[in-house]
Amino acid sequence: MLTRGQIISFYAIGGLFIAANVIAVLFDFYFVPLFPIAFIIVLLALFAQDKLIYLVTGLVPFSIPVWHLMGNFGLILPTEPIIILLMIIGGLKLLNNEGGNNTRELMRNPLTIAILINVGWLLFTSATSSMPLVSFKYTVSRIWYIVVFYFMAYLLFTNYNRIEKFLWWFTIPLAGVVVYVMVRHYQHGFIRDIFPYMIQPFFWVHGVYSATVAIATPMLIVFFIRSKQMGYSTLTRGFIALAAMLFLLAITYSYTRATWISLMGALAAMAVFYIKVPIRFIFTSIFVVLLGIFVFQKDIMLKLSENEQGSSRKSDLGEHLQSVSNIKNDPSNLERINRWNCAIRMFEERPVLGWGPGTYAFQYAPFQRSKDLTVISTNFGDVGHAHSEYLGPLAEGGLFGMLTWLGFFLLSVYKGMRLFYNSINEKTRTIALAVVLGLITYYVHGVLNSYIDYDKIAVPLWGFCAILVALEKIDKTFSNTAKESQEQ
């Protein structure tokens, strides 16, 4: 029972809060109701960081970008302010070595080293950037995602339950957004031209929407196929099947060709992993294919130029898919090539240090050539940036910048493959497969687009990488325990 003093305090605080709101409204200040929420978030950041990480992960699908919130610097609300707060508090704890041996083990992990090398290069090239302020803003925004969803998340992922909790905290809210988009799109007959308006206000770029859904889709497919290994009930398996079908429909009617290709690539990778093609052979094959594309690029471009199928304006999925390789008269594909050529020319002018992180959109215009211009070409960096997760870093960070980014991608895939190939624990194998296939969807998508700046991509990408590193530790503990039991 509450004491008389506590009851009086409760009503006094409530009365003061109501009065403060009334006064604030009279002066056209409408943010007072947010103060208690902000206070709770600060308390969680100080004393329950794990709960706040899950909460912000669940809020990511619902986040809304607010451009020019602070001058020329926008934020994604409500997630980025929370992530910044977590970065400050979590970063201080990491520097204070509160994670103990876990932090030291993480810092020695090859994937962490690869990430730190890339971030170090971003910081260095920010100092030499053609636009230092833009570059430092870009780099800092990259760092806050890494600190929270790689370093802090790794310390959170101490067992399978916590990893699964993170995955579902991201996927279930995303399913809610997908239902919202699909219902709206259905009401308008799944017409392609109006789709970009159907995803608002939670998404403003249809490619980001489809790429985000694609990252989570392999997890649902893998968890459905291997539900026995995960210990899921029939009811849970049914829910996963429905969610997987929903996500596949969402990707289909997103009319995003890059996402279709990325999902096909992930499903092909799953088939390769299941038959356990040697890892060395896979990476050698990738190298040979890339070398072949480079050597025979003129012949390939000549062959592709024969395709005149434009992207369908009538929502014809078949025609839209056929237009993927049309580089003769499809404006979207031609503009993408224009942006790629600009990135290559920017690299040729500054091959070592590049133009600085985040500067492509501001610097590419003078590198456009009249023969490359299309009906949708601009000088303002809209309609996407470099349209490549690989050529963008090449232009902005030079050859070393691109190689460190590519090395991080390849190393994360290698880790996921090793866990799936070598682990004796079926749960480790299942989660590793689900996560690495999700990453592969974005790495393939990254050939044609670049969305790493968006929280909806950054959170799962860095979180999935943290899961792979955490699984290594969990699996090692499981293997040691199993070995000791056999010896006894």
C-alpha cells in the first residue's frame, strides 16, 4: 500500500506535469509530453542497455527520416537519437573495459580488426577530404551504428535466446510495416508507379524497403526449413511460413530488380552451402568470374546492348525482370551506368585518398559526360548516389578504402560459411546460415545500390555481423563442453 506522502507526491507531480503541458501549448511548444519518454530512455541507457538495444531494434522499421533537422544535418527519428545516446554511454563502458575478457576477445577477432581498419581509413580520409565537415559527419554516423549494433550487441549476444530475440525484435515489427504497405498497395491494384507512395512514411526510397525486407527473408526461409533444429512448435512454424510468404510477395511487388537478383543470389548460395562446396573453391570461383567480367567487359556490354526491353510501366513482372540487363534504352539502368562512370573517373583523379567519405553526391556532377546523360540525370545527387556499395567507397576512399570495405564483406561471409560447415551444434548452423544469407542479399544488392547510411540497413547488417562473432564464442563453449562430457 502507498503511504499518504507517496499519494500526495504522485498527484502533485501529475498536476505539475499537466500544468506544464497547458503552459507549453499556450506558447506553441508541443514537446513537453516527450520529456517523460526521454527520461525513461536515459534510465534504460544507463541501467538496462540490453532492453534499450532491443527496443530501438524494434523501432527501426517504423523510423522516419527528418531532413535538415539541424541545419544541413538530418536525423532518423526516433532511432538515431537513442542510438547516439547508447553510443556515448556504451562507448565509455567499452573504453573502461567493463566487458572484461569478452571485450578483449572481440577486439582480437579478425572481423573486428577488418572493421576497425575500415573505420580508421574513413577517419583518415575525412581529414584529407574535399569536404571535411561532410566526411566527419558521415563517418561519425557510421561509427554510432558500429558501436551499438556490433560492439555492444556482441556483449549482449551471450546465448541463442538473446540472438533469436534480436532477430525477432527486428523481423516482427518489419512484418507489421510490410502488412501496412501491402494493404495500401492492394487497394491501388499493385500499380508500380504509385508504389513509392505506398511505403511512406516509414520508407522514402523503395529500394531501401525491398532491401530491408530481403535481409530478413532468408532467416524466415531457413527457420522454416530447419524449424526442428530450432525447436519451434507447429504453430510457430506456421507463423514463420506465413511471414516468409508475405515477405516474398512484398519483394515481388516492390518492383525492385536489384532485390530480385539479390534474393536469387542468396537462394543460390543456400544451395551451394547445403551441398558443402569447399569454401576455397567458392572464393576462387568468385575471383575468376570477376576477372572474366573485367577482361571481357566490352563483349559483355555489347551483348547487353542488344536487350531493348524497358522496365514495365504496366506492372508486368516478366517485362520488368527482362529489363534488368537493358543498357540500351532503360533510363534507370543507363543512369546507374552514368553514376558508375562518374565514380570511376573520380577514382582516377584521386586514386589514393579519394574525395572523402560521403562526398560523392556533392562532387560527381563535373564528372558526368554528355554521352552518359539520361532523362533522369541531375547534378544534385538525387535518384541515388553512386548506385554501388563498391564503387562509392572507391571514389570516396580510394583503392584502399574500397578494398577494406570489400574485405569486411568477404570475411563476414567466410565466418558464416565456416560456422555452417563445421559446427556440431544444429542451432549454431541454422542461425549462422540464416544470418549469412541475409548479409549476402545486401552484398549482392550492393553491386547496384548503396543504402548503408539508412538505419533500416545498418542495424541488421552490423547486428548480423555481431551475431556471427558471438556464435563463434557460443559454439566454442558448446564444443568444449561436449568434448569434456565424452572424456568423462
